[in-house]
Amino acid sequence: MPRLLVLLLLALSALGAYAQDFSEADNSQASAVDAFDEFEVDTDASGASAAFTEVSVPMQHSFDGKKWEEAATLTAQKQREGISGVRVSRLRVRRNAGNAQSSKAFQALVDNDAMYRVRVPSGVLGEVKEGASADDYVVAFVKARCLAHAGMSEHVTLHMDSVGRVVALAYRTPSGQCAPDLAPLKQDTWSFARATANVQYARVAPGLKGMHVAPDRPDSETSTTLGPDGQPVAKKPKTFFQRNWMFIMPAMFIIMNIINPPPQQQQGGGQRKAAAGGAAKKSS
């Protein structure tokens, strides 16, 4: 009887754990389906799913770092990735037509070995907020002398996060090199000849081994308790039974079954007594 009771308890505990895991998996699957139902898919005029959507990001330039004016438009293809992710590709630079005033200002930068600055909005996909300040833009710059010696060729790199925000901007010549001893060039008209661009995304580093607890969730084993005086209180070490109770309890059940087996001998004695009584009746 004790052995049957132990087996029944083990079976009930295993069944309860299985039912809990099944309910958690069912709930997670239902939440994933609900989240997918809330996700809106871009559609075109015919109602079909649109794989890519064209977006544009305005790029401004400045010759003094104070006054900014629109100088180009960055166009790209946007594609949704997952439920909330955005992926941008095929970035292109479309420069606005220059004028005599901008050529004169650029020549002044070349003569003074000064910086040519560009900036783009840092909002989602270059969205410009109403009343945006300088903090709502990301800025990059390069020496005007380097652009002049590179034949007015430029390269733009947008660093974006998973939801489409511009977190950084890189601006340089195509080769990325500029010798410090280059002589200033003089030219009446300056216009950008060639532009290349690309988008880069941050990569998530893999977790370190042994880091099983999230940084924002304190571990109960390593958390420190402070006393009334503000000093950490030393924790009492756990006893042997507290650390190993899940192993001790099954072992105790097994030992109890070995020490106290089912009463098989008493049943055998009753059968012998019954047989002896029957033989006595026959002899009488």
C-alpha cells in the first residue's frame, strides 16, 4: 500500500507539471496570434500586399554651423520586418541644384580649411517633428578641401535602429582619405558630381555565459539586504536539508518501502490455516 501511494503521488505531480506547461504554451501562442492580428500590412490601391514602400529623408547643409538649408533628399525602400521592425534599403542621394551663393560659400570653406556640415532628422524614417530643435537632428561633417579634391563626390551612411530611427550619420568622401598637405582649390562653380549611400543597423551581441538573470531583475540569491544602520546584513547559510530536500524526500519514500514491504507473509499464514482446517474436517 505505501508503494502504491508513492507512485500515485509521483504520477499526480508529473501530470500537474505537464498541465501547467501546456497551459503556458497555449497562452503564449494565443498572445502571439493576437499580436499578429493587430499588425497592419501595407497595401497598395488594388488591396494587394506591398512589399516595399518608398520613403524620403531630407538632408540639410550648413556653411557656418548656424544657418541650415535643404540641400538634398535621401530616398530609400522601406519594408516591415516582423511586427514592429522596419528595414530600409536602396538608399539614394538626390542633390538639389546649386546656385552662385552656395558656390561662393563653399569656396570660402575651402580657402579657410573649414568644415562642410550636413544633418538629417533623427525621427522614425527621418520624420521632421513640428517645432524641431537642433537636438532632433544628427550631424556629420567633413573638410570642404577634401570634398573639393575628391571631385565633389560624397558618401552618406545612415545608422538606424530596428524601428527606423536615425541614431547616427556618417559623411565622408568615397575613399575616406584626405591628405593634410593638399593645396586649396579655386573654382567659380561648385556642384556635387557623384553620391553614394548605404544604411547600417546595430548588431545585438550574444549574451555572456552564466548571465541567466536580466540586468533589471535582481537575483534573489545575490541581492543584498540592508540593516537598520544601512550596512549589508549577512545571510544565514542554508541547511543541508534546505539545499537537498528534493533529493531526500524521494529517497525516504524508497527506503520506507524497502523497510516495510507489503504484508505478504500474513496472507500466506492465513492460507495455511485455512488449508489445515479443511484437512481436519475431512479426517473427522
